[in-house]
Amino acid sequence: MAPLHLIDADACAAPRLRAIAAASAGAPCALIGTGEDAARAASCGVALAASFAPPAGSMALGMRALRNALSPLVGRAGKVVTWGARADEAARGCGWRREAVVEPLPASVSPDGSRAELRAGWELDDDRPVFLAIASPAASCDSRVALEVAARVAVASRPVALVVHPASARIARTRAWSSIAGAEWRLIVDERADDPERRAPAIDIGVAFDRPASALAAGARASGGWARWSADLAHGILREPAPGDASGARVALRAGIPLVVGQSSPAAALLGGPVPECAFAVGDPSAGCRAAVRLLDDPALRADVLARQRSAAGVGAA
């Protein structure tokens, strides 16, 4: 019997959902998330046999109900393939064995328009470069650091625009900070920012920088008993955004977008060693700015960097 693919909706941007659809290949899938999350997964090709929204968002409150609801799909084999932290937590809590699977690249999707059409939709009436804050899932991306990189390019080189997802971390502070820019840089908030291929023709540079993990996100817990149960309950209700993954960066590279990557980003594990000149340290967005300016100024370097980053990430051209 095929294992159940158990999906944490919080952990999956659209490209990863399309990859899960390919990985499941007809096996049953269940989703931890809301009805809206289930509709989003279905639109990406995931064939859901069940979905489950934990009470108050807490897995601690919903574990027994989840076990009862999904056990018939798990079957006698007792195996699940998990996608995301809440899916891992559910598998542990229900005593199901986890089966490893290699996550494939999702099938390519067509852009939502030409470069000119996309720029017109953003009301860009000049030829300024456009940066994309890489977000996979959206809430994992630190939009403030992405803006710091883009803003330094605007000050040092030329006017730019930065596209971010509305669910990106620190988005309110990013909006506030961008308001002082005048004409030097533009902040564009776009719900398709976590699906790079749809916006790729209009994007010149991707910036991958993830928010730092908190103690709860890193797995810190109280020692045991009531204290641990209370901590788990609070962790579920007030849970941190899911940690990022490299699927957005890999899809962006496949679509022809070269990246500057912060060392906190999962993309750095793939690209930092093979292409060190495009990596920047936490707390040093000026280094990301310098890398981006070199890519914008030198088409030959841009082509070379993109080829090496694609090779390191194991992707080809779309």
C-alpha cells in the first residue's frame, strides 16, 4: 500500500505543492490547513483525500482527531511521507513511520505575461532593474533584508524596484522603510512573488534571505508534563512561520533569474560554495549589493553565474 503524503500547508509555496503533486504520483494525500489552503493545493495538482484544520491552530489539541481521521488512509503499513514541520509533528504524535522521498522539481508553469506586460501591471514606466525577494514559503523570507540589498543598489548604482510577497516576514516594517525612498526605489507587493516562474520575464535579480529562527521554531520545549503540554499548545496557537526551503530558489534559477543569497538562506547550502561571490553574510547587505551591481553591469558575468548556480542547484533552463 502506498504511503500517505501528509502536507503542512504552512510549509508549501505553490512550486513546492506542484512538486508534491509529482512526488505523490497517485498516492493518497492529506493536508494540515484550512479550506482555503486545501483549495490552493488542489489548484497546484495535489489530489487530496482529506484535509484537517487543527483546533485553534494547535496540533496538541488536534492530534487525537487527526489520528482518527487519517488512520484509514495510513492503513496497515503505518507509513507517511511528511512535508513540513506540522506534518512531522503529526507523524510523531500518531506513531506513524516516516518514509523518505526525493523531492522533484515541479513542472514548469508559463509566465503571466511578457516583461513589458508585467512591468506595466506594476506601473513601472522606466527601465529600472527589478529584484525579487525569494520566498518559499512566503513567510520565511525576510523582506527587510531584501529591501536593504535593493536599496543599497539604488543608492550606489541606479533606481530599482523590489517585488515581495504580502506574507513575507517584517513586511510592515519593510513598507514603512520603503516610504522614505522617493524615486530611488520602489516596493511592489505581489501575491505571486512566491511563484518565481510566473513573474520571471520581469525579474533581473533574486534575493534569497530567510528570517532567523526563534527558539520555538528551532524546536525548544519545556522539559515535560503539564509544562511541556502547555508549551506545545502555545507553540501551536502562536506558531512561528515555517522555515524556508530551497525550492523557490531552484525554480527561480531554472527560469533564468540569478541569485544573491544570504548565508541564512537554504539556497546558500546549494550555492554558497560553488558561487561564493554571490553570497553575503548575515548583517552585511552591502556585500549583497556589490554582487547584484556586478551582475547588472556585466552580462557575461551574469550568464556565467547563472550557469554555475543552475549546475550547483541541479536545474536546467525551463
